[in-house]
Amino acid sequence: MKRLLAVCVVILTVVTLAITMAATKTYQFTGVVKTVDKDTFSVEKSASETWTFSTDTGTKGTPKVGDKVTVTYKMVATGIEVKPAK
């Protein structure tokens, strides 16, 4: 019985870690800071690719215009508009 309980605990731990890791997948974007506002800043990777990022109280680091930065970010849906398939 103790062995079965130990196996269940291990399985539950592995599943929890897998879910946590999937939910926290991060990406990176590197470039030069072009603008900085109160809650946003933009980073230019090339002449044709500039991204704007939002910040909040949990954001670490303070970019300044001209800095070369690597931004770590997550893709999080904030809303989904669903249109039925035809």
C-alpha cells in the first residue's frame, strides 16, 4: 500500500511540473530600444521589425532609449472572439 501511495505521489508531482512548465513557456526578442513610455517600450530588431511591449509592476529591468536589450516575454491571450465555422 505504501508503495502504491509513493508511486501516486511521484506521478502527481511529474504531472504538476509538466503543466507548470507548459504554462510558463517564455520567448525572447533582442534589439535596440527606440521609445520608452510609462507602461510601454518599443524594440527595433531591424529596419522592418519593431515590437512594442507592455510592462507592469512585476517587470524586471528599466530600458533606456538606445540600450540593446533582450526582452523575455510570454504569449498570453487576453480575449478570444469566436466565429462559428461555416
